[in-house]
Amino acid sequence: MRHRIFHSTDLRSRLGDYAARMGVDTPALLAAYEWLLANEGAFEEPSGDEVRVSICSVDIEPTLQDPLGRRLYHELKGEVPTQLVPRYGKNWATLKDRCLRLWEQVYNIAINKVPFHWVRLTWLRIGGAKIGEGSTIWRNTEVLGVNNLVIGKDSVIAWHCQIDARAGLRIGDHVAIASHVLIIAGTHDLTAPEFWSVSAPIVIEDYVWIASRALVAHGAHLGRGCVITANTVVAKEVAPYKIIGGSGAKPMGERPHNLNYKVGGKNLLTLLH
């Protein structure tokens, strides 16, 4: 099973830190890491001068037969900001996940059309979303992976967006996401006949502005105050305050560094938004 979610880069160079934290010898942990790689619990993929490390996005911890490999997988999955997909079967984890997905689909089919912020936000919060004071999601926006969505204070996601938080989505304070924006958590391995899923967390820092019809893809990290202009596709780290747009998401300028505004997407004027 090669469904995978990105964890970090160059993990091998940091195995000594993990060994110290876990109270084991580094050579023993390296052997456990190699065992995970050989048994599809972890994956290494060269990317330029770095090696990208992912772990299996289906929670296979109970099935791992190497005790230290199982402990290492447990450590790694705890550092990924999402709840991994359970191994489906006749078990509590499957029932809980199916109920949560049903709750989510009811939101996307009906609740997201209700013209009152408090109804929509209450539904999302019951589903596990963490949404800060003054933040909101306007009508007709779909949310996937509701239990992995974290939004700070005074942030707004406007109409007709698709918000995919299945790999973990963290949105900071005072973030403005315009209408018809797509935030997509993953893709598929185009080189594999089995069409394995490939995903990565997305981070959007404070004061980011994402303009209409932009696409923020898996693995993007949008630095504080940056701007993604309309119709731009971005799947990389964007430096703070940079204005990014056009083909290839190129730098187009820079915003002031002393940003201090409020987005105000949830107020009397937007009561029915």
C-alpha cells in the first residue's frame, strides 16, 4: 500500500534526535527506519538536493510487525497535522470515520447553504474543525476533512470555494480567501498503475490574501502577508509579504511588512453571506 502523506525532508539526518527522544540507539533506529522503507510504512523520494520523506497515509501502525519500526511510525504520524485514514473494516475506527464523513457531506449538500454564520460554524466545529473568534466560511463553500481544519481569528473564506483539509490545513489570523478559490490536499501517483494517493499538509500564515480562482495545491506554505493573485497555481513555499502570480507563480512585488488590518468577514453587513 503506497498511499502516502508528506512528513519532512532529509529525515535520515535527524534520526539521532528521534533516537534520543525515544531512548534507543541511533543504529537500531536507522535499522527500524530501513525496515519501514522496505515495508511501505515510509517512503523516500529525491527532490533536487533534498530527499522528501512521506509515511503511509492509511494508519497501518497496528499491522507493523517490527516493534521499533512501529514506534517510529507512531512518532512520525504524530507529527503530521492530520488524522490518518483508518484501515477500513468492522471496527470502531471505521464506524467513527464513516459517521464523520456523513456529517461532512450533510454540510456540503445542505448546511453550507444556510444563510447564518452560526449554524454553519457550529456544524463544522461539532465535526472537529477549530475556528477562531471572528472567522467564518461563507455560503456554498465545500469543506473536506473537516476534522483537520484549523482557522485562526478574523479570517474569512468566501463563496464557492473548495477547502480540502484531508492532509491537514492550518489557516492563520486575518487571512482573506476570495471566492472560487481551490485548496487541494493531494493528487495521485501518475507513475503507479495502482493510482496511489499522494498528499501533503498546507499552511497559510497570518494576513495572507488569496485572490479569486487561485489554486493552492498540496504542500504549499504561504508565508505571512503574502498575496496569491487571481488564477494562480501555487504548490510551494512562498516567502512572507511576496506578491505571487502569473505563469509559474513568479514574484511580482512585495507588500508592506507592518500589516495591521482586520478582515471583518463576519459582521452585520455579511449576516446572510
